[in-house]
Amino acid sequence: MMIPCPYCGDRDVSEFRYGGDATKQRPQHGTGDLKTWHDYYFLFDNPKGPHTEYWQHVLGCRRWFKLARNTATNEIGGVVS
Amino acid sequence: MLERRSALASATPYVSGSLSIAERPGFSLTQVAGVEEKIAAVTGPLPEKVARAQVNGALTIFRIGPAQFWIVGPEMDDTASRLQGQCAVTPLSNSRVRIALEGAPAREVLSMLIPVDVHQTVFTPGTVALTGIHHTPVTVHCTGETAFDIYVMRTFALNAWEVITDAARAFAGNP
């Protein structure tokens, strides 16, 4: 699988680190509801199909970016701004 | 007086046919980050893309990210001091070891080590790749048709050296 690093160009997936779901919204600072924090930290969807994820080019420029990837086909939709 | 000691002091240069692998010391390396116009006022033009090196006289400049650069210069170089106050300056001369891989099979050896297309029509002289050898970050600079400089972290240098020379042994006896 080739991943289009926004700085280095198309590079092999072995140079990258997966960083998790990029669609989750962090609760606002000061949120006191423990269930909200629990759900944010511990509950994850496992979507099949189009997904937006964090990736880091850990063996390259070390930058983090958001990537659109189809989890069923590994088709890359490109970098998400 | 502190004496600079190579991390590859115990490594024997590798030569087989036209292929040679040897440490190439005698350089300074400075990482800078900041406003590109301020950096360029001291160093000269900066590379526009990560993939290409910019040579300005004695300096070779790699772009390693947005507004972040590596400046390779001669061992005694005042570029870092001239950039002080202009941008964030990190001296890296003692943190990296430069290994030169040269000879006819150099591209084949490199293709066994990094997940980058090193075909002569793609990885041409002047091309740079920030990539990894054996799970450690390295910077590979194509300096000639069959010549490459590999910048390795000092602490991983001996390990990288063994991996590179191990790959080279597949071509032992080649002309």
C-alpha cells in the first residue's frame, strides 16, 4: 500500500505509523461528565469502508496528517485537510 | 580537549569489485527551522521539495519538512553561528554518521534496504529520500549515478553498517 505523504510524496506503508480514528471529536476542556471521557478514550468504531485516519510518516518527515482510506479495500482517497 | 570518535571506528571499509562502503566523515550537519526567507538570506536558495537537494557552494541543503532543513557543510563551518537568532538552530554534526555506498551494484544493494524506488530514471543524482533502514530513520542522498550518501543516527550506525554490508555480500564477486 502506498501512502501519499503531503511532503515526501507516495511512499510505502512500512514507513508510516497508524495514528487512529481522525473523525473522533475530543470533548471540550472542562467537560465533567466521566461517561463522555470514557466513551472518547475507550470506545472505538470499527468501520468497514471509507474512513479518515491519522497517520505519521515516522521514517520520513515525521509529520502527522489525515488520510482517507477504505478499510475494506485499502483504496487511498488522499490527504484530508 | 574532547576528541571526536567515530561510531564506526570498529568497522572495516567494505570493498568488493567496484562496490565500496565506507564512512565519509568530515562534515557538519545543522538542522534549522523557521521563516524560509530568513534562512535563505544566509544559506542561499532552499530546496522547494523534500525530494531534491540544493547545492549552494560548499553547502548542501535538504528539506526535511515544511520550513525545516538540514544543512550539510564542511567540517569547519560557520553557517550555524550565522543563523543564530534568525531561526531555530540544532547542531546535529555529532548525531549522524555518513556512510558512502558507491559502485556499479550500489542501486541493487540500496533496493534491498529501503522501500523507495531507486531506479536510475527515478532516483537521479541530487535526489533525497527520508526513509528507513532496518526500522531506523536514515536520509539517503544520491550523489552520482552509482553513488549514495546515507546519513544514519550515530547510535544505530554500527547496526546499519552491518545491515548494509550484509546486503552488499549478495553482490560479492560482481565486477
